[in-house]
Amino acid sequence: MKFALNQEVRDWIVRYGQACNTKSRKDMNEAFIFIEDIEKRLSRDIKDLEDIRLIMIAVKDLRENEIRIDMSIAPIEESYTMLQAHGLNIAREEIERSDTLRYRWGKLQIRCVRSNLIYTNFFFENFVFQSDVVSQLLEIQPSKRAELLKNVKEFIQECSQFYIDMKMVDQHYQI
């Protein structure tokens, strides 16, 4: 009877461990997919205003998901620690990935923008922060701002010409 009860407890521990492993693996994979996506988007070379826009969207996405990822890292690490403590079979690669998750997340946060960002003007002029990506944006800001202003002037001229052309076409069909 005692042996059967111990075996039943061990079976429940294994099942619970498998469920924890499945959930933790899923959460860890989601976190790594998000981290790799943001890393890929931030590693783009900045050539034009579209690249700047895409990088700023990546920074925004990171900021919006920062709490979710931060809150999921500790449970993932604790789950894998608990599974190891109870001697359950877990792939070594999974354990190593769970060990590197916090490091990769911290590295991404440092690379992107740390939480001391103060926005006070339109185009990066008065940001106060330290970050690789944002520092790069600040370096190219003067030339890209000039390009943006030139493009806006061209757009205004093209719109004016379009309105003139449309009035002429409209007058032509009204006769």
C-alpha cells in the first residue's frame, strides 16, 4: 500500500512536471521569438526615414511588451529550477535557454532604450538617455531632418500642382 501510494505520488509529480515544462517552454519560446524579432528589427542599417520609422516602431513595441516579458522571466526560471530539483528529465538545451533568457532580455533593453527616456521635442533633439540605437539615431538626426523637411516641401508642391491639375480636368468636363 505504501509503495503504491509513493508510486502514485511520483506519477503525479511527473505529470505536473510535464505540464510545467510544456507551459514554461511555450512561454520561453514566445519570449525568445519576441526578443529575436526586436533584435532583428533594431539591427537594420539606417539609410532613410523609413528605416528610422521602423526602428522607432520596434522601440515602441519593446516598451509596450516590457512588463509582460519581465513578469514572465522569473516564473520560467523558477519552473526550470523546480523541475531540476525534483529530478525530472528536461532537455539540456531548454535549461540552457532558460538560463540565458534574462541575459538576452537585459542586453536587448540596454541596446534599445533604458527607462530614463524624456521626450520634449519632435525629432530626437531633446532626448535624454543612453542607448546604442538611439545614439545612432541622434547622430544621423540632422541629415535626416533636412531630408524630411525637403520631402515635406516637395509633397506640398506636388499637392498644389495636383489640385491645379484637378481643377483644370474638372473644368474641362463641365463644358
